[in-house]
Amino acid sequence: MNSAPFKDLALRPELQVSITTLGYEVMTPVQEQTLPHLLSGKDLIAQAKTGSGKTAAFAIGLLNKLEAQSYYTQALVLCPTRELADQVAAEIRRLASTIPNTKLLTLCGGKPMGPQLASLRRDPHIIVGTPGRVLKHIEKETLHLEKVETLVLDEADRMLDMGFHDDIMQIISQTGDSRQTSLFSATYPEGIKQISDKVQRNPVDIRVEASHHSPDIEQLFYQIDKNEREEVLFKLIAHYQPESTLVFCNTKQQCQQVANELRQHDLHALALHGDLEQFERDQVLTQFSSKSSSILVATDVAARGLDVKELAAVINFELSHDPEVHIHRIGRTARAGSKGLALSLFTDSESRRLQAIEEYQGSPAILASTSTLKVPKNLKLYPPMVTVFVNAGRKDKLRPGDLLGALTAGGEIAGEQIGKIKLFDKVAYVAVEQKVAKLALTILSDGKIKGRKFRVRLLR
Ligand code: AMP
């Protein structure tokens, strides 16, 4: 594709100057596709990752209509973490350097309130912040958003992952209807569409990659003896080392047994089946979806509600009796255009089921030999994250921003090291990177969250 120069856009002259000064010659694909709509005032939902030039796209959009002589908050950018907010603020400042008197303020958790309050009194034109802290200022009535003309949700999928949905909706309810709303997200989970439907008006939908790839699944079948099922399952995981694996069993009892067996091999496996209490189920799903556990052993029924993107592998511990169920199971990998792996174990007595699958899928099964499976010496397969359990939740008026703030305030843990935050009525879960797990536990158990002490522990 021939990229278009910024000169093709009807931009205010100051912006053309700063773009040239920054050395941006041509537009990136995301900029080329979004800017004409952003400049014409349309709402927009765009698929864009870090590195795509998305920040400059929405920054140019909001700066092009900014009136520096009018002293009120005209633009609000919400970001999931302080680090991202700082980067976004820096990019907007660079582009705004040629527009005199433009005032931008970042409002993030983990920073003292005093200086933020002082800066807010000087009516910044642009606010870049994290949802928890922005909401706090709204509640204190130190921030007024009624006249916001541009609202940007950056990395919206990550904000939802971190549990900011309610905060975001509350913030948006404070803005006027005439605003232009743009939403940038690397992935499109269901929650994104729901937010878009609620807060946007006929948004232009821009996806850089086509999302309707036919699933690209490598499917292999392993013939085994009845008594080696568990051993071969372990070997498959050790050999392929998928980042996340869903193991399907046909019965509840099997699920628990298989998960226990894998844990004996020092693998982080959890069982999901109908005998779990609701809170246990929430806990298992939270750990798996936040990458604090990389293997989930489930029945078909229990796995139904599981909403996990990018499942690297599906393993059938036993073939399903129903070929349609089999196809449904393996279709859970290779979503969103990534390559998936589907591995199935079967014994002699299941050969009829295998035949039914071959007929149903219209192609012969590719058989693989267990002798090719290699278990590396010193196998260490730890999930990237650990979940911290907090014995307080929504009913204790706890918000995701409070947990994020408590963890990052001392500067020892960065926002980037924190994963999904999930709040229930009485408990909360925060995923943190393995290497800061102990530190996170110490910070949360020794310190206070929202001025109070709560019981916390690591879920291993
Ligand atoms: P982002 O995806 O917003 O994180 O931006 C990635 C990087 O690309 C940032 O360092 C920007 O300064 C830079 N950038 C943005 N737009 C352009 C452009 N049109 N040409 C060259 N670099 C750009």
C-alpha cells in the first residue's frame, strides 16, 4: 500500500508543523484509515495495537479541534495504566507543542492528590488518565466533563480486563451527548461491542486485520492403551508446552483426577466441573483467564461459559461420543486468526467414535505416534502470572483502581506487571507477574487498601 502524506489531510497549520518536526512523513495504516473519520467528527471503533501509531491518530484528531483560548476540559483520554497514560500524554504534548497555551493534565492512581487538585483548578484542556482516579475527581467534584468534545478509550480491551467497566460507564455518564467517542482496542471481546453499543453513535468500524479467518487448526490423534492415558496427557503438555490448554474429559470425576495427576507433575492445572461451588468456579475461571493457571481440565458443560481468547491448545483426554461436540471442542483453539493445536487421545474401544468424527469432518484423522513426544529434562512450566486473592469486594466499596493504586503506589511494581483485576461482591482477584507475586502479597498484606486492612493470599 502506498502510504499517504499528512499533507493530504485538512489539518490546522500548527499540527502540520509539529508532525513535520517529529519526522512523521507518511501516515501509518491505522492513521490513514482513522484520521479522515476522526477529523470529520465521527465516532469510531478501531483495532490497533501499540506500535501502530494509534496514539498520534487520536491525538491529532482531538488537537485539530481544540480551542486553546477556551478554558474548559475539551478532551478526555482514558488508559488502563499509568505507564500508558504517561506515554499518551507525552505524544499529545509533542504534537501540541506548536499550539500555544495548550494545557494537558494526567490523572493517574498511585500519585498524590494535592498537585492534581491544584492543576485541575487551572482548567486543563486535555485530561489523560486512568479510570479509577478520574472517577475519584468526578466524585470530589474537582473535575467537570459536561463539555468534553472528544472522548477516547485507549486499549479498551485491557481496561475491561482490569475490571474498569463500571468506572468507565460512570465517567462517560458525566459527559455530554454531543461528544465524539473513539475506542481503540487490540482485541474485540464481547464486552467491547457492548460498550460501543452503549456509548457510541453509528461508529465507523476499522479493523486492520480481517477477523473472519477460517480457523487454522493442527489436529492430531494419538492411539494409546487404556492405562497410559494420564501419562500421555502429561507428555503432550510437556512436549508442546502450550501457553494455555483446555483438556476435555467426559465426566466430572475424571476432571478432578486428571487435574490432580497433572499437579503431581508440578503443572498448574485446575479442574472445572459442575460439582464446584459458585465461588470455586469463579476462582478457577479467574485464574485461567488471567493466565495464572495454564491448564484447565473441564467437562463440556462446565466449559460452556468459558470466555478465553487465544487458547493455544485443546486436548481431548477421551473422545466425545458426539462428533459435533468434538468439532465444537477443537474450535475453541485458533480463534482470532492464530494457529491452534487440537490433540486427541483414543483407545481401541473408541475407534467407532473416531470414525464418526472422520465422517463428520469429511477428512481422515491424522494419526501421530506417542514415541515422538519428548519430555524436556528439568521441565519447568509455570504460568506467567499469579493471582492474589483479596478478602474484600464490591460490597466493601472496593474498586479496581484501589487495588491498582495500592500495588503501584510505592513504585516497586509497575502497572504493566499487573494483569486482570476481577471484583466480586465479597472478594477480589488481582493477577500479577510471577516475579513480583511475593512483593505484591507483602505490599497488600502489610499496607492498607483504601485505608483498611484486608486478608490477602496467593492462589497457587
Ligand atoms: P503508538 O502505536 O501510538 O504507541 O506509536 C508508536 C510509535 O510510532 C510512537 O513512538 C510514535 O511516535 C511513532 N509514530 C506515530 N505515527 C508515526 C508516523 N506517521 N510516522 C512515524 N512514526 C510514527
